[in-house]
Amino acid sequence: MNNPHETPEEKRERLRQSELKNNPSGSLHDALNRGSSGNLTDLTGGMGWKGTGLLIVVLVVGYVIYKLFF
């Protein structure tokens, strides 16, 4: 698992991914808080595929409702 040729960026990403797997409810909270600072990659990465899909569905439905009424 520990690659001696691993760059510091790869190590940080591996540690972040393992933390996300070990603490899913905390990662959702962190993801929502990161979203307020404008980093979309961390927001969707922390939420997982289900959260990302839900976010996309909410955005599309919101856009459709907006176009119907305005």
C-alpha cells in the first residue's frame, strides 16, 4: 500500500480517500462546508456517487421549475 515512489500529493489523496471511507457521515458534513468555499471537486468527492447524483438531480429539477415559472 505504501509506495516508496509515491509523491506527496498522491499520499495526501490516498489518506483523504481512506478518511472518507472510514467516516462517511463526517465526510458529507465536510463536503457541504467545503462547498461554501467554492471547491466543487472536494464537494462532489466528499459526497460520493449517490450524493453527487442527488445534487445533479436537484439542480436539473430546480432549473426546470425555474424555466416553467419565469
